Amino acid sequence: MVWWWWIIPGFVAVIGLAFALSGLGWMFRGRPVKGGRGVLGGALFLGIGAIIGLLGLNVQSYHRLTYERPVATIEISQKGPQLYEAVVVEPPTEQDPEGITRTFEVHGDEWRMEARVLRWKPWANVLGLDSQYRLDRFSGRYTDTQQELNAERSAYDIRPTRQSGIDLWPLAREYSRYAPMVDTLYGSGAYMPMAEGARYEVRITQNGLIARPTNEVAAEASSSGWN
């Protein structure tokens, strides 16, 4: 939260309220001109405070609705035709202070990461709730559908073995009809082309998983590797 967007309009509003109350006091004491100036000045300050507050609300809403955080980094090395090694590193947590590193042999042209996502209503995001995720599967995929049907496949279970804190997934699934802040529970996936030396980052947004290249090899593969 950008706290000063709320401190500043609050301070301005207090000044405006003080001016307005002072003006009303002068009016009740038979000084209408001086009192009128105080009321008008107070109204001006209150208006300025309201405008700054609305701007702060817009900034806060944009920040919350576009908030994202890291899920994993992926580094690719090629071992043969349509055969790659993917090193997947998850960020540190309370249970795993050094993060989790896993290595997978992946067949195909692209890697794919999937997760289950608990998405809150936008107003709940603005109030501070972030979409929750649970990693589910890491796999390879072929760009050609016939190969996808007939070639060698690779898929790995990457579901967490330990749960930190309260597991919101079963609670939201069971009581979603009674929880107006829950938008939906769904599966989300992100995939990118594989290439020797490519590095990617997977992040969770308020709407699901996204993937971005983090070096030139990955950027070139993602821009020219898909025909």
C-alpha cells in the first residue's frame, strides 16, 4: 500500500474541517463575513483532500489488481533432438528457506507449468487478498499435434509435499457459496518454447500464471520459435 496517498488527504481534510468549524463558530458569533471565508476555505481544503483520496484509491486499486509474485525460475539445456533438461527453482519459503530445486528430463518443443489457482473478487484484491496457487504439474509439449498424440511424453508431479499455514484451497472449495470474496477455483498454465541456454521466470498474478523470458536466448525463442 502506498501509505502516503492516505496520510496526505487525511491531513488536508483535518485542516479543512478545522477551517469549516472555525468559520461556523465565527458565524454564530455574529461575524458572517469572517465565518463565510472560514467555511469556504474549509470546503476548499475538504475538496482537495477528497480529490487526492480518489487519486490514492485509483493508485491502490491499480497496484493491487496488477500485483504479481514469483513462482519459479526455469533454465533449459538441450540434450538431444526434442529432448531437454529443465532445472526448476522455486523461491524460498518458511518451510524451505533455500527454495526447492528440481531437475526434469523433458521431451518436446515447449515446457509447461500448471497450477491450481484460487482467485478472489477484484474488491477483495484491493482490500489486500492475493490469488493463491498450488503447483500441480510440469511437463513437455510438442507444437505438432500428431507428435503430441504419438511421441514420447514427459510429465511430473510438482505438488507441494508440505503445506504452510492454513490451506485455503479445500476451505474455499467447500464453502465458496458462502464466501462472497471467492471468485473462482480453476486450473492455470503457462508454457514457453525450449532452447539451449534459455531462462524463464513464472509468476502468479491475480488472474493466474504467466511466464516471461529472462535472457536473450529465451526472448528470441519466444518471439521467433513459434510459427
